[in-house]
Amino acid sequence: GAFGEAVPLDGAEKEALPTKIAAPDTVHIPILHIDCSSEKEIDQVISSLASGELFIPQMSILPESLSASGESPPDLVVRFGCERNDDLSPDLWPNWCIEFMHNQLYEYFEPLGARWMPRPFEITLARRVRWRTVKHMNKYFAHCERVIDIWREQGPQYLKPQSSYLKDGATPEEVSQPHGIYLIRNGVPTNYFAPNFEPPYTTKMTRSLLSNVVNKSWDKKKRDWTSEPTPKIVTPAMLIGKMCGCTDGGRGGFIATEATRALSPVAH
């Protein structure tokens, strides 16, 4: 299974494709992959998210860049990296919510086979693309770059699903409570989880929470987001707590659970 945020494709991308499948134009940003070994584990993932055991913020996103990835012919990808700015609080960093969601999901579901995602987060518009001429290629990239520039001028956007795409597209739950995340199984979105961690994210406690969670994937030495999981630091307090049965190492601990309940009553 994988988690992702739905992104409607703009007219520019649709126009550039030589053929079009008769289906809603949506794509998902992969946030995390979980290699569940059984249906029971999948049900456990669904149950944990549905019960509000993790913070799901309102997901707003901003494309960082368009690029070609891989060998020739390349894949066309749009990157959604978290744009860190130490002069601003984390809630003002574009795409902070993706980083925030990934780090929670990874820590919580690591025992079930969660795989750390390489950075930056990205979506693939087309695989192994060939152009008829260099002119066609340049025209495509110029058009896509204009679309991305316009989006970036507008800033991070909360993406609202089109209610006309209820069939094979957005679910009724997403239409009524948008900006959440999907569980995707074998490429098909099967379960939608609405936000349970509502804005504003500007209080001292909330900003401290965001900073603690997001910084778990920040490499201070390299000054960049890490594409490998950071080793867990075991403190004496954690060892004592584990021995006394006061914490659950696989679920972030008793204090983290209580913080979830205190900050996000709507989830319970």
C-alpha cells in the first residue's frame, strides 16, 4: 500500500499528451509505501488512521520544479520538495505537510514494513517520453514551466476535488471533507482519510509539534532532506519508560498519544 495526495492535472499537461484516456485527470503524490504482508496488517493500517491516531493536516502543496529523470528516454516528473526557510516557522514552508505526514506514517508503521521515501517527493507525468522533434520537446517544457510559474505565484494551494468526478474519481468523503490523504493499493485509491488536524497552525504548541516532526528528516550536516531514515536515539528516559511499560516504542509513546488527543479532539 501507499499513501498519496490527489492532484488534478492542469490543462497544460492534458493538452501536451498525444492521446487521452477517458477518465478523471488526477494523479497522486506518493508520501509513503508500506509493504504489508497480509490483509490483517492492511486492516490495521486503515483502522489506525481512521481512529485518528495520527495527525492529518489540511494538505496544501506547491510544485517546486519540472524535470527529466532517468536515462534516455527520460521520465517527466514534477517535484514537491519541502522548501525549508529557517527564518520562518514550519507552517510557512511550502509542502511542510507532506514531510510532516511522511515522518509520522513512517515512525508509526515501520513495524509493518514502511519504507522511507527518497526526497524530494514527486509525481511522474509521463514515463520514457520521446518527442517527434526537439522543437516539440522545448515547446512542452516551456508550456509546463509557465503553468508551474503561475502556480508558484499563487503559493501553496488546497486542492478541492470536482464533485462531478465522484465516479472513478473523488469519493463523497473527499468532496465533503477535502484536503486529506488516500490509501492506494495496487495503484488504485481505496480509502480516504479526511484531515483531523485543522488550521491555524500558528500557536506555540502547534509550531513546536510541527518542528519536532518535520525535523526528523532534516540532515543538519548536509543542510538537506535525507533520503534515508535517521537512526533512533535511545535515551536513558526512553529505556526506563520501556522497562516500566510506560511507553510504546512502535507508536511514538504515551506522551505523543496524549498530545494527539489534546490537540485534535475532532479525531476522536
